[in-house]
Amino acid sequence: MKTSAEIRPFDVSQLILNWIVVAVAIATGMLAEESRVDAQDFEREPINYLTALTDNAVSRLEARLETGEARLEHDERRGYLKSLLTELDVPISSQTLVFSKTSLQRNRITPRTPRAIYFNDEVYVGFCQHGEVLELSAVDPALGAVFYTLSQEATDTPKPIRQNDNCLLCHGSSNTRNVPGHLVRSVYVDAGGLPVLSMGTHRVDHSSPIEKRWGGWYVTGSHGNQSHLGNLVITSTRQTEPVNNAAGQNVLELDSRFKTSAYLSPDSDLVALMVLEHQAEAHNLLTRASFQTREALHAEAGLNRDLKEPHEHRWDSTTTRIKHASEALVKYLLFSGEALISSKLKGTTSFADEFSQRGPRDSKGRSLRDFDLERRLFKYPCSYLIYSRSFDALPDEAKNVVFRRMWEILSGADCSREFAHLSDEDRTAILEILRETKPGLPAEWNSEQPKSP
């Protein structure tokens, strides 16, 4: 765990690069439509983003490095990457490759030298060929996304360094739900890796149509007659949508496009990309529900104190704020609005199998991490992040709302349009799986009789 006194700024050269990234984002319109949040918005009570103790995958690794329980090994080709992934329990099969200059070490990124991203449920790791640092973003239950770098220079005492609020210039905006969060973009990219301004960009999550996804990303896997924007390099700034990307479809290998041996895997797995897109937005909404509930309760406590009301007095405005943030989370966790799949999807790595094996299973062998990949992403449309530390750390006031709404939906009491995608079989299966695998469910979840619609 770290305190503000231990937060050290990045070196000057990297800080300059960081500002260049922002300048490019503004120039390409990538921040123009966003309302950016001042870092001080997160620094006030009750969030205290820069000064609160951290408790996430990277801070826990840092503690293990300090005690000698963990050790990072360096190699000449990829620095600390492989060792870091092992210590963070991040699978190599999660590798996705992005070639747009839209991140910190933009000078290292082109279609010939893409940036690799690896992830698990709690942390994201970015690697650039010959990069000065590894980039880490950890999901902190109390703070949302917390950013670190790890120098790629060999040393006896490698240590992740938490970054200051500069990261929030891109990772704290309306596109991350106005919280420190994550963002997946689909952009048109030229041969140098620069986004093509005139063609626009798409923000991506599980509701995005497949045809709008993966611009600026390499994609390996089969997807039938569905089209997407992956593996596409724009050769003329005069091009307009729709772009002919026939050569980018159903790509099974990338060796002809760049030197894949520079990476831990030669692939950029389609299924891993889809999980990444779902997960990034789910983390943002979990953080938003936490922040808004804590801020509402903090404001209410001050109001009760000033007006000499009992400390437990609940204002309607507090209830409304908590319900609003919690309802958005419920809809996302239950895949409301998910873009449907029209052809069977298959990746090119072991990612799908490895991912499925990580989750708890009920007595019938079912898991929320089981894939469908023919009609939708998951067989049972309820996010596996309901098991996450971020979900468990939600304030009780928010968690109670989420559980109550999920029970209403899964029991059949709520059959509204937003949840019409859930069949009776879906609702029953999700309910049964969660009853057996999710600790802390309210007593009403054990009722044998569903409520009448």
C-alpha cells in the first residue's frame, strides 16, 4: 500500500511524451467531445485519489517485492514483461495488439511495432518494443484505475512507480464515466500509426456493433461474414466510410504484417479483445457506483450536520443518486444492450479456455465465464466481475440496490424492455449459478418462488 508521499512523478522525457499524447488526442478530436475532469475533483473528500492508501494488484506486488517474497527477472529482449505477468497472474494468451499512437509511449507505436496489452480481472499491462517503461493500470476497489510504470532498465530493485494525475487527462473524462478509468477506442490509423482525423473514432464496449470495432487493432480469429475495422491501415487521407477492409477479415496470422517474434505471442486474439472491451467499461461503472454513492453519503452527512438533522436522516437526493449509478451498473452487468453476434466467433489462442477455467462453477458445472460466441459473448449473460473485489467493496447502500434490482430481474418480477434479452432459461440459470457461487447474497435470493411479473 502506498501513500501520497511515495507517489513520484515520471521523468521529464516521459512527462513530455505524456503531454504530446494529449496534444495528439485533442488534435484528432479524441478528447474534443469529452468533458474532462479536473484531478482535484477526485482529490476531495471522500475519494482522496492521490492521498488515500492503495490496495490493488500492483500495490500488493510492490509489498511482496519489498519483503523479497516476489522477484522480477529481467531479460534483454522484453525487460521485465514476462516475469511481471507471472507475478501478477496475467495470462500471455490475453495479449491484444494496438497500433494507433494513442497512449503514453506513442513514439514506439506503429503498425510495424504495435503495443501489446495483457490483462486479467484486476490489472492491465502495456508493453512497447524498446519502451522505456512497462505501463500498468490496476483496478483499485476504492480509487478506480490507478496508474503505474515499471522501468525497463535492469536493476537489482525493480519497483512499480505510481504516476500522478497526468494520466487522468485521458483516463478521467466523460468517456470513462467521469471517474479514473479505462477506455477502448476504435480509430482509423495511417501507415505511421497516427489516427486519421477526418474519419472519426468510436468508443467501444460490449454494446458496440462488431462493424465499428477494432480500428487500430490487430485481430486474429474467425468470425464468418461479420465485418470489422481491425487489421486496417489507411493508405489515403481521402478515404471515407465505408472502407473496404476485406483483407482484414478472418485473419489467422499476423507474420506478414510485422515481426511477431518480438512479442510473447504472435496473436491478437479476437475473444480476448471482446472480453477486454466488456471489462473496461464494467470497471468504470463499478467505480462510478462507488464514487457517486460515497459522495452522496458524504454530502448528506454534511447537510445533516449543518441542519442539525439526525445523522441517519436520508434525503431523497441521496437515494436518487445511489439508484441512478446502481441502475446503470445493473444494466451493464446483465448485458442490457449487448450487440448481437451473427456468426460463430473463434480466437487463435488458448485464451477462451484459460479464461473459462478461472471462475467458480456451480454443482451443474456452469460458470459465468463460459462463452457462447454464436449469439452473444457469454453463455450466461451476467458479468463475471460480480465476483470482483471492486463489486464486493461497493458501499452497502449501492450493493443493496444492485442486489435488489438483480433479484427483481432474475426472478421475473421485472420483464421490462431493457432486460428482454434475458430468456426465462437465462434468468433461472444465472440465479442458480449465483446462489451457489456468490457469497453474501440477500436472503430473498433463496426464495423458491419467483415473484409474479
